[in-house]
Amino acid sequence: MQECRISPVIAVELVKGLLSDLDLVRCPDEAALLQYCYRVAGTVGVMMCGVLDVSDPKAFAHAIDLGIAMQLTNICRDIAEDAAANRRYLPASLIGDLGPEELISPSLASRPRLRQGVETLLNRADRHYASGEMGLAYLPLRARSGILVASRVYRAIGTRLRAQGSIFWEGRIMVSDRRKAGLTVGALISASGQGFFWRKPFGHDASLHDALFGLPYIKLGHAIR
């Protein structure tokens, strides 16, 4: 941590997020979910900035967003698996106060709400993916392609889930090795022609962090509207 200039403050937030999984997990609303995603994944983005020798503090917001996007994708993919472990990350504000058993085998009445809830979170993830990729130019050139590929491959999980109608209870969504290879090649070929790959953004969409006010490395303002 000292070598990479990683603040203990951000590591403590990660531990807080992991410890919260030991409690009864029943997410009340989207704000609570985003705070959780920040703690268990956005913090990793900040720490990766240190590992990759990124010194510009403006990069942190985009790194946090990419971590949040990936965690939201994880949550949407693993709803039934998490429910089997008595965890419900889907916010009650989106789906009502459903118990885990209703996520493993949803009733016909609850399925439309669940599908819409997943769609809402996938749409939110897409906004965070876009913001994360806008920050690629802060990274050393040697790291940009790898992070871009990781973003595109992870995002494909949500894309496939959406294409299947957000029906998560019929089996865990997987992205085939062939599809991953295609996404990798496509990302690498298109990268050189993407402005965000070479130019730092003018600012960050602060509305993405409305729910994170007061947490470390979160600075509201300078939004792209």
C-alpha cells in the first residue's frame, strides 16, 4: 500500500463492504445498493489507480464508476445464487420487499417487477461503464487496452441478460470464450479510433455519485450535463 500510495481510508471502506455481507442482506433502495457497490468494487478501482501509477485525482471518479458498473453486473447475474445464500441485493424500492425464496423461483405475479428491476440496474450499470471508459486516458498507455477489454467483456454479461428478457431465474448467464475473444478483438481494433482512449474528459457526470456523498474520494460537481 505504501509503495502504490494507497490510502488506508479506501481499504477500510472495502472491508466495511465485505463485512456488510455477513449481516442480513436486504437492500432497501438504490442509494444503499450503490453505496455497497462503491465499497466492494469502486474502492478497488481507486486502489488500481495506485497500482497503475495514476496520479491525477480526476481519474478516481471514473475508476469508481467502472468498479460500480462491474458490481451491478455481478449482482444482476447472481440474483438467484445470492438468494440461495439468503441475500437480496435487488432494492426493495424496485421490486418490493420480496424474500430470497421468491427470487429463486419467482411467482408469475412477481416476474414483471423483477424483470423491470433488473433492467433498471443494467441501465444504471451502462451509465457507469460509459463513465469508466471515459477515464481510460488517465491510465498509462500500456494499461488502457486491458482495462477496456475487461469493461467490454463484463458489460457483455448484462447485454446478454437483457437480450434474454432479464429472466435471471432460468440459469446463470455466461459469456462464451468465443464471444469473449470477439469482444477482445473488437475492443482492441476500435480503441485507436476512440477519442476517450487518447483524450482526458472535460469532466465527470456528478449525478452518478449523488448517492455516495460523504464517502472517500467522492467529489460532487463539475458534472457533464
